[in-house]
Amino acid sequence: MASAMADEGWVRVAGISDLKPGQIMCVKLGRQPICLGNVDGEFLAIDDICSHEYVELHEGWLEGDEVECPQHGSKFSMRTGAVRGLPATKPVAAFEVKVEGDDVYLRSPVAAH
């Protein structure tokens, strides 16, 4: 199964036990830092760098399905990367997430909404 996942562009980034509901963490997809969140048991992922200023979003707070940047309070949807609170005005990329067994996989960003 692992080789089929790799053939489709999926990369294992975490185990489901690495992240409890309501938590976020930084994982890497290649060299790119990704903010991975557990929203009530659903794993979601967006670019880890705030579009307003170079700040790591995983250092912020997860409230519902929104992550808040620790620097100036910009908020982003963990589902789509859309801006949900100023001062940011540009969305961040959202990534496809798949859970297989105890493993969490990511692949390329999904189209912007």
C-alpha cells in the first residue's frame, strides 16, 4: 500500500496518535512546512507560514476549524486556507489529507476556493 500511496503523490507525515483533537503541529512535505491540525478527529492541513508576515501558524491557536496566527491574530480556515480574520488578506494553500490505518498522508495543495 505504501508504494501505491507514493505513486499517487501521497507522503506520510504523521501518525494519528501524534496529534490530539484541538491540536496543531508542523510537518514537512518535502522541504515545505505544513500546519497539520486535528479538528475533532478530522486531519486538515494548510501552509504553515502566515501570508501577512513570515510567522509559523502552528505556533498559534486552533479554534474550531480556524488557526490563529500568534503574531497579529490573522485567522485562516484549516479546510480551505481562506482568510477568516485580518490583517491577512491573502489565503494560504490547503493540502489534501488522507488517513490510512494509523498514518496521516499529505499531497499537493488543493485548488483555492
